[in-house]
Amino acid sequence: MNIHEYQAKELLARHGVNVPSGQPCKSIEEAEQAARTLFDAGQTMVVIKSQIHAGGRGKGTFKSGFKGGVHLCKSVEDVVEKAKAMLGQVLVTKQTGPEGREVKTLLVASAEKIVKELYLAVLLDRNSSRPIVMASTEGGMDIEEVAEKTPEKIVKETVDPSMGLLPYQARKIAAALELPSELIGQAAKLLMGVYQTFWKCDASMVEINPLCIVENVDGTHGIAAVDAKISLDDNALYRHKDIVEMRDLGEEAPLEIEAGKYDLNYIKLDGNIACLVNGAGLAMATMDIIKHFGGDPANFLDVGGGATREQVTAAFRIILSDPNVKGILVNIFGGIMQCDVIAEGVVAAAKETNLSIPLVVRLEGNNVEIGKKILNESGLQLISGDTMADAAQKIVAAV
Amino acid sequence: MAILVTPETKVLVQGITGGFGGRHAKLSLDYGSQIVAGVTPGKGGQKFEDKVPVFDTVHQAVAETGATTSAIFVPPPFAADAILEGVDAGLDLVVCITEGIPVNDMVKVKRALQGSKTRLIGPNCPGIVTPGEGGGSSGGCRIGIAPGYIHKKGNIGVVSRSGTLTYEAVWQLTCRGVGQSTCVGIGGDPVNGTSHLDVIKMFNEDPDTHGIIMIGEIGGSAEEEAAAWIRDHCKKPVAGFIAGTTAPPGRRMGHAGAIVSGGKGTAEAKIAAFREAGIQVAETPSEMADVLLKIM
């Protein structure tokens, strides 16, 4: 699960990480109030940021034609004007795709005077099966590009999960970021906080880009998380009720939310051949084989080990609500499940949804002959596939 | 021989009184596997299927029955603890079927496994089958959720992250009259107990394994590591398949570990690593067995 920047900053602040003061605002009035509070407290510049899950907000453009999803403002009036142009509008960035995302929340925060931008992330290192802290002096940039072109500019520190990030490791990273001595202590404290946020919230990634050296009003320097992105481990959400409440369904594809209700793992793609498969690996391989034979998969769909009649019906409904879909390939390896039971489910689902597009069914496993007989005698216009290759070729030919 | 388990291996089932665990424990009994004990805290003293004694702790089950291996079917919030209980009881092998364990729990488990003698397979895996000589390969050792009857005793080792793709490969082999030594599902999570490479090394040493099918998928770099080792050390023919060529980057494809992130873990990179290591790559999952048999 992903959360918004303002929510990520809230979690970070809870763990002692210095984030610029600010407020999430869902109306012009709230934005005005938040801006007034900041200016009254002595801020001379305020930033207003669109809260959507996609990156590239600053360089994005609203469908209204208004440019920029992030703006610096010098007055309350300025904030109000910008908020009016942003709130409720659809922002298109390089990560949203052409459909864009509606901006329903704005983060109004103090605009820090940035001296230097750095990069910081905590994530799982799959090779060592341990958390890893990644930092770079090249902040504000695309870190993948940094890793590609100048890997020496990325420092990594592996964390022993039985001890957590140790203070000396935090200082080591701070020093590698070429921070001045007077900021090492403060930076180390921030690093410890970021790690704690990662570990205690069961995050799969915490990314601070940029992490900034900022100039305080009194001229001294400090360190702050100016932007923040957190993804959470779905498997651990059961123990974080407060974080689950941060879920924004408006940021997720409606069909994927619907699929989740039936324990179906569905991911929409751009093609026109839908597939319904049991098992994640086989589901991926089914997409691949459709492509291999010249077709274009419309989705990933894993019905899991059970594949009950109710699930299969829900899966058909979800698949068919994608207007691009011109054919369906059902590929089930009925290992423990009986193929006849699956066949009955497929027939019932096809009838219930008044299926009118080509359907190729490939069943393998227990009672496969009875299953095929049920399909053949169903009165449905369906095509039977013997192997995966056979079934894939048949559906590609049929659409 | 075979690897990891033989028809003689004594297996206990953690979570045997649950619906899922009970169903598969029964299937393993029917297959002829030595299911000698069950463990469910609070249900010690009961009998499963009127014959398998249930204990409150893994320690008791091991002391009473001599079980050396465990299959775990307990729900995700309690699975990490169940694995560690098996480790503490000194089991040789723990096979965790449970799907949905928090990653941080597995990070802690993996740390705790260091220096222990226990090998963990999984989690989020279909388990292990060493086929037997009876009808439908019965009489072998079935730990987990794989359909037993699709197997056939023989000399091909199969290792995969995915359950149904393992069945697909096994069934292709069996339909061509070719049997398997052992089939191992290592699971689809980002942190698992045993890697492709660990299993490949065991197959390489096993005199009863004459050829190997290795099935991988997007995410991580375990397939690349295995390929590098195979190139330099493996004495046996290996055929491979990688799932997820069409998977969009940044999306988790069902398995928690199946994700291309930061441009890493792509199917293209894995297929290239396979080819470079001399592994014969099946273009489609329909050809996994044929590709191997061609080089045997």
C-alpha cells in the first residue's frame, strides 16, 4: 500500500524525524487557514503541494492547462489563488499516465531555504535479507540514474535486524554524505528516526528525496525531510490499524479494489486478451505466452488455489468490465481441485455474465475428462485448449 | 536417494487441526507419507484422523515421535513463531506453506536461522515432493500442497518459486514418461529460507538426479546467482523458464517477491543470465520438459 506525502511525513514526525511544518488541506478555506498560520509564525515563503501517489508533480500539468502541481507562495492570497487552480483538478505527470489523478488534498507547508539536497532511503536488500540504508549526495535526482551512471556516489549500510540501525552506522552515513561536523549529530538522529519509521511501520520502502540541509531563520543550518514517500508491506497491515486508515481508494484502480473483495489478485494491463489463472507464477506465464503468440494480455488475474464458483463469476465480471477485452483465456491447473468443479464454475460464470466474446478454456489435472465434458455440453460457444501453447494460440486466433 | 526428504522422512504438521493444514495432512497420509505428529497449541492429546497424535509443542512432538521435518500451515501472524519453534526443537527441515507473512517477520527469522542446523523452505511455497514407487507416485514423501498423483519417480530435479508452474513442469515430464527425483517449491516471497542456488547445489550432488528444471520469475536476483554458479560448477543439464516477461514494472504480480523495481529483477536480465550460463531456456512454459529432454 502507498500513502500520500503528508501521511508519510506524519509517520516520520512520529518517529522524531524533522519535517517542515505544514497541514493537509481538503478545501480552499483550510488552505487559507494553514497558510495564515504559517505566515503568522514568521514564514516568508510557503509551498503548496498536490497530494497524489504519483511522482513528477512539480513538472506536471493540470488538465485545465494550469502548470505545475507544486508552487511557492509569498502570501496568503497567493496560496488561495493557487489552491483554487489545483484543488479538485486532474493533474497529469509523467507517472500518472494520460488519465492523470484528481487532486483532492493539498499540503500547505513552510518552504525551507534549501542549502543542499541529499538522497536517503531505507528498503529491504533481498540479497542479504536485511534492511539497507541507501544515501547519496546527489539529492533531488532520479536515484536509478545516479546508480547507473555514478554508483560510487551511493553509500549503503546494511542493518542487522536483531539490533537495528546503530548510532555509529548513522554517523558513518552522515559523514559519507559530506555533512559538516556540526550537523553530524542531528543527521544521525534523523537517520535513526527514518530507520525506526521503516521498521516499526513495516514499510517496504521509506524514501526521502530530497533530504535537505536547510537554513534556519537565525542563519544556522539544520537538516529536514523535505519530501517523503513510504510504501507499506501489505502483509503487515493487519497490525497497523492507524496506517490502514490512510489508504486512499481514489488512488487505486476501481477494478483492482473490486477484485480484492473476492481475494482475487487482478492487475489491469493495456491488451485485449483477458486471462483467468490459478497461481501467480502460472498467471504471469499465461500473459507471457499470449504475448509470445502475438496477442496482448489485458490483465494479470490469479484466482488462487480455491477458485470457487463465486470467485470465478466475480473474476468474469471484473474482466468483462474492461471495455478493451475481446477474448478470455482460462488456464487452470487443477491439482488439488477437481477440474469438473472448475468447469462447472466457468460455465455458471459465463452464463451469468451473458458472455458473448470468445472463451478458450484449458484445464489440466484431476477429473480433466469430466471437466471437458461439462464444458462441451454446456451449450456455450467455448473453445477447448489442450496445452498452454495450444490454448494461447487459439485465443490469439479468435480475437 | 533424492534430496531433502525421502519416503522414510518423519514429518510433523504444525497447524494440523486447521482446515487447510488438516486437508493437506490427510492428502499426505493418503499418499503414503510418514506424517507422524501434529502440533496445535491447546489441542495436545487429540488424534488426527484417529491415528496421528497431536501435541501442544513441537518439542513434545519431536521427543515422542522422532519427527525431523515440519510442514507449517499456521496463519500468517503466527507463522514466524512457528518456524522459530521448529528451529529451537532442532528439526532438520522446516517447510513453511503459509502465504502472507510480514516481510519484517521473515527478516528476523532469517537472522535467527544463522548458525542453526535447520533448513527452511518457503514460506509461501507449495512444499516438497519426493515421488514414491506406488500408483500415482504414492509411497513417496509429500510435504505441502502439491497434487501427489502428477508425479512419477525418476531422475529429474525441479525447483521453482511458483506452485502451479512447478505442477506444469512436473506434469509435462510425467506425461512424457519421465520421472522426478525431488520437486522443490522455494516460494514467492522476497525473503525465503532456501534459494534456487541452494537447491541446485543439492541436485548437483545427488546421484539420482540426472537433469534439472529451474523455474524463476521476476524480482530479486536469485536466478542470476544460481545461473552464475551453474555456469562454473554444475555437472548436469539444466533447462529453465522465467515468468513475467510481460509484467509491468513496479507492480507486484501476485507473489510478494515478484516485482521489477528500480529496473532490477527483469525477466530479460534473468533469461540473459540463463543463456550465458548455458541453461537451455524454454520460450514458453509449454516447452519446459521438452527443452530439458532435448539436452539429456
